[in-house]
Amino acid sequence: MNHILFVLLRRLRTPLITVIVVYAVSILGFVLIPGVDDEGNVWRMDFFHAFYFVSFMGSTIGFGEIPYAFTDGQRMWTIVTIYATVISWLYGIGKMLSIFQDQAFIRLMNRLSFVRDVKRLREPFYLVCGYGMTGARVVEQLSKRGIQSVIVDIDRERIDALETDEIDFSVPGLCADASQPDVLSEAGLESPYCVGVLPLTDHDTVNLAISIASKLIAPDRPVICRTESDITTANLASFGTDHIIDPFVTYAEYLALALHSPYKHLAYDWLTNPEHRSITSAYQETQGRWVICGYGRFGRALYQSFKDTPVELTIIDYDRSRVCEEIDFVEGLGTEAVTLDEARIRDAVGLIAGTDDDANNLSIIMTALELNPKLITVARQNLSSNARVFDAARTDLVMEPSRIIANNILSLIKTSLLGVFLDEMVHRRDDVWAHELVNRMSTVAGDQELDSWAFTVDPECTPALSKALEEGKVVDLSLFQEDPRGMNRHLSAFPLMLKRGEQVKLLPDESTEVQAGDAILFCGLSGAFHQMQWTVSNFNVFSHVIGDTDGQGGWLARWYRKKKLS
């Protein structure tokens, strides 16, 4: 507020001085010019009466001649001061209005309002730096889970879009450079309610600067950063960035999983991607030769991930110098039938259009399908605005960097146990086990979005359940699947993993007894999460679910029942 007052006083310095000088001269004139009282004696107005008269005269309220009728000299001076004071006021008001319309002053006011809104937050929030395609998707999904966000972006249009985007509640937004430490501080980096920082701008250098500043100013604050460069990835890892997401490497590993373990890939997809693939996609033949168009960042990541899979690779790229000698290579863009024929597209199993141009990728897909309609097609989508075009092209898989980053971030935010489960599934389970898991997921969720969540059995997260365990009651995992609304219904969810100390058990049996300190990961429909939370948090609902009538009701009802029995 001191800054705004300083700016106002500095901008209004000339009009304020003008008003003060006009008033001073006007008052002095009325004090010096002699008047006549009601008895004909000479009378001079004192400074108080002069100031009073000039004040209501200058504001054009209307006035009477006080305390006696004016002489001609006083009336002449009154005419002069009327014009002088009105003009000075108009000049001052005009200057003030121009200040309030000045873009620099508006930005300063918006910044003050933003800082005030952030300081008023009394709930956990994520500091999102960058409100592009990725940031908007993350904020939207966080709002659906009731999690607050604070947004900083250097693009004014993106901040203005907060007013019209589909967000369930008001989100503070500031148009500023998030790489500046003072901006991060004003955005709540040091607030006790800030639970994480998400550098999601389109520039790796900015994301790097945000991550470094966050770790130096608030070392305990988790940082989940996006990157599209190997050098930036190494820099981020060197100073302890908690999670680094490279969409090209992530999607390449995801696609490689589909080649040798289709059911693991499908389970992974259902748990991390809201718009997951259908179960029938696991039956596609993926073994054989694949053609990759474009050997840039995405193409190199694909090649590294595919090296250990039982597939052959052919690379199409316009620059031969970017590709190693031992790789099967065809020079060209891949948009021409001649180039695709040279790459033997007719006997290939799959095609990946991975250039940085959406039009070229779509052209590659359409041309290749004319030559080989049975191809499995994967397209890289660079701009989210082209989503409808890619949907119309009916490609089997679409690699959209913003969606990949957002899905990975949301998976990390929902619960850290999901990452542990996915790692255990990918590296320690076979595809037959994953097939059974996918069938169970399909039974629970059908075609609806599959959600995941976790509970830690402690007084803070599960107060009702923790109290029951302290009282010596035996509770097993089946409790979580009971619908608290009764009617012998079960919730559309099941336990994925039980973590007890250092021990991890995947797909635990429902008869497994729950112990204090257990961390349990579930998956199912999102509505089941709220019912579970109600059961383990509300003492009356918990007592109802386990059939303990003595524990139901408030303390007065329990006292009455106890009194009645005694």
C-alpha cells in the first residue's frame, strides 16, 4: 500500500500543488480585502472563515456571503477565486482519472490485490508458474479435487483467461516473470500453506530459474518441473528437484511398454490418464517393424526406449547427420508416398509421426494409412488447438506433451503411493498379472474415468478408524469397500497396494487386518473416495458401518444409553 500511495503522490504532485496554491491565494485574498459589518464598520475575515468560505465555494456546492454581505471588492475577488478553484479541481480530478486508467498503475493495483488474496489463503495450495496448455489442465484438475492454486504467468491474456476458464473457485493470478525471486515470494512461496511449486512455462531456462530460486528460498517445498532438454534435466537433478518430467522421454517409455507388455501398458494408462484407452487395444499386434518419422528430441527418446524391445526400427528424417550409421535410415519428411515406400511401410506394424509440425504429422499418418490400412499409428500433437483434427484422423495414440506432463503431475499430487505401485508393477510383475488387474479395473469402472487415492491410518487422516484401532477393535480392508449409505452395497473401488513400514503388498486381500500407520492405495470411481473418507473420518458413520450401535450418536446419546442400561 505504501508503494501505491507513493505512486499516487508522485503522479499527483503538480495538481496537488496547484490546488494548494490556488486555495492559499484565495484564502489570503479574503483575509486581506476589507469588508463591512451590519453596523457599517470595517471588518476583516479571519483565516478560519476564509478557509470555510473558499472550501464550499471551490467545490461548487453553493454559498451565502458570511458572516456579512460582501463589498464589491470581495465579490470581485470571489468571481476570480470561483474560476481559479473550479479549474484547479477539474485539472486535479482529470489527472487522477488518467492515473487510474494508466496500465502501469493498474498492474500495480492488480499486484497489490494478488498479494492480498494470497496472504488470505488459509488452505493448502500449489504455486503454478506458467498457465499455458499444461498449466491450465493441471489447475482445472486440481480444482475438481478441491485443491487451490496460485498462478503466475508473464502473458496477460493467459491471466485474463482465468476469469472464463472452467475452474470451480476463484484462483489468484498475477501477470509477472515467475523467474524473479520477489515474484515467487509475493506468490506465496514462503507461505506455510504452499505445498508445492510447479514450474510449467514453455521455456526450460525459466523453469530452471524458478526451481533454483524455490529450492534456495524454501528448501523443503516440493518442486515438480517440466523440461524438454537433457542439459536442463541434468541441472534440475543436480540441486535436488523433487520430480522432473520430460514429456518425450516419458511417452517413449510409455509406448515401449505397450510393445512388450500391452496389459501393463493398459493398467498404467488407466491409472495415469483420465481419457484412457479401451481394453480392446491390448489385443493389437505390436511386434514387428516400426517406422519413426522425425529424429529430433522425441525421435531420439523413442529410439533409446525401443532398443531393448523385440522390434525393428526404421528412421525417416530430413537430416542424415542427426542419425547414427547403424540405424536403418531413409532421408525425407515422410509426407510423400515414395519416402514411406522406401521405408517399407507396407510390411510395417506401426508408424510414429513425431515431427514438430502438426500438419506434417497428420499428412504422414494419412499417407501411410493409404499404403497400409492395418498400421498402428501414433501421432505427436504439438498444439492443443488441433485436438479435433487429430481426433478426426482416428490415430491409435496421440502424444500431446501438455497432456502427458499434466497427467504425470496429477498422479504425483494425488498420492506418492501411485508411483510406488507403478514401479512395482512394471519391474516386478508379468503381463499375465497385469491382465487380471485390467479385468478387475474394467469390472469396477467400465468406460468411466478411473481415479486413485490413498489413506494413511493415523488420527489426522482417518480419525474414526484410528480411534477404533486404539480401542482394540479388529478392522480389515473390507471396511473401506462398504457403502456408508447402507442397503448392503459395495463401493466401486478396490485396494491396489498396502504399504506397512518398508513392506509393500500389491492387490492385498480384503480380509487383511488394518494396522496403525498403514498406507493404503485404492482405485475406482471418484465418488467412492468421498464415501470412504466419510466412513474413516466420521465416528457415527464408522460405527454404523461396523455395526456398533453403542458408538453411534453424540456424547449425550451415548450417555443416555449408558444410563439406561445401568
